[in-house]
Amino acid sequence: MFPGYRETTLSEGRSRFCGQEIRKAESVEAVCELYRAEWARFENAAEEKRRAKEEEVHRLRMEGRAQRQPEVGEERRQREEAERKANEAERKANEAERRADEERREHEAELSRIRARMAELERRAV
């Protein structure tokens, strides 16, 4: 009934459990109460083992994070640097495109002025 414990039956007219005497009149209730107490200790021991394992896993994760923190910081720095370079390249490309558009408009305006001047000169020549 109780793993790891020895039970003896009637020894000198009395039963024993874990070395405790159990009187015959209350043996069933006593065994049931001892069983409940033993089961509670068993559950508590299992819960303590589970909690200890969780704490160990948590501790190992935290240690792993602490050890990886410089690596993570370096990775983050490299990623931020790459983003900064990409943003800078995009800004330069936008600036070059804006300048090209501005120059194209200036050339078109100059061509329009030249055409207008030529048209005016042709009218005068006629």
C-alpha cells in the first residue's frame, strides 16, 4: 500500500505501519489518515521537484542570456548600423533624383525660352 515502507501484520496482537503501532479498533481510519498524509507528502515532493527543475531551467536561461548579451548587443548594433546605412543611401538616392528633376525642369524652361526667342526672331524676319 505504501511503496518503500514495510508493513507488518499483527505483531504481538497489534498492527504496525512505519514503526507506528496501530490499535486494532482504529486501524482502518489510521491507515487511511496515514495514507492521505503520505500521499500529500508524495505530491509535495513531486511539486518541489517540478519547481526546482523550473527554477534550474529559468536560471540556465538567464545565464545563457547574460552570456549572449554582448553578442545580442553586437548584433543589434550591426543591424542598426545597416539600417542607418540603408536610410542614408535612400536619402542620397532621393536627393539625387530631386536634383535630376530640378535640372530637367531647368533645361525644359531653357528650351522653352529658346523656342520662344526663335519664334519671335522668325516673326520679325518675315
